[in-house]
Amino acid sequence: MECEFPSVNSNKQEIKEIFNSVKTIAVLGLSPKSEKDSHKVAKYLQEQGFQVVPVYPKEDTILGEKVYRSLKEIPFRVDMVDIFRNPNALNDIADASIERGDIKIFWSQKGIVNNEAAQKAKNAGMKVVQNKCSMVEHKAI
């Protein structure tokens, strides 16, 4: 996939509303390594009072939370997905998010853009944020 500019994206006011309404955030690609951006961001969000749900192919716990292998495995409501994965994975993540039915926010981190997946999520009624760091955006509100 070539580099893309986001054609679908929330504005600052929508991002503020997102953080005021979200409680549970599934972090896809949450590394157990404390030096990784995904770990730093998830830890920050956890410290701000959000329930962070790690989704990662290995480990049993990260940041003191049970690790799930996929969105489908999470047995409770999830408000937002925060994605630290390759842009090529976003179509499948959008499909899984739509299938769950409870996810309202589809967020891909800095440097991660997939307009096809973003449009799919938006068409399903989700707010979409692409190519923005959730920690940086939260600190800015």
C-alpha cells in the first residue's frame, strides 16, 4: 500500500467529544515492551482513567490487564479501538469492529492511514481518527 493522506478524519471538536464519551479502549498491537510507543500511549490512557484492553498475539497480561488475541475474544463492551498495526491490517480490523457492533470510535495512530478501512468504519456509523496519536490529542484537550 502506498502512503495515503487521510480522506476521512475527525476534527478537534469531535476528538474532544470522543475522549469525553469513551471509557473502554481496545489497543490493538499493544506491545509488552515499555519503550514501544503503543505501551507508552496505553499506559498514559490507563493513567487518565480509561480502561485499556490489550490485543496482542502473545503475553497473558500487559499493564496489569488480561491480553486478548482478537477483538472477537473480548467479552465486554468496547467503545474505541486504538490501532498500532500495519495499514494493511485495518480493513480486517474495520470488519471486526463492525461485526462487534459496540465500537463507536475507529482510531489509527500516527503514520497509520487506510482510507478504505476508514470509510468502511464511517459508513458503519463510527467516528474515525487517522494518523493522530491518542496520547498527544488527549493532552491537547
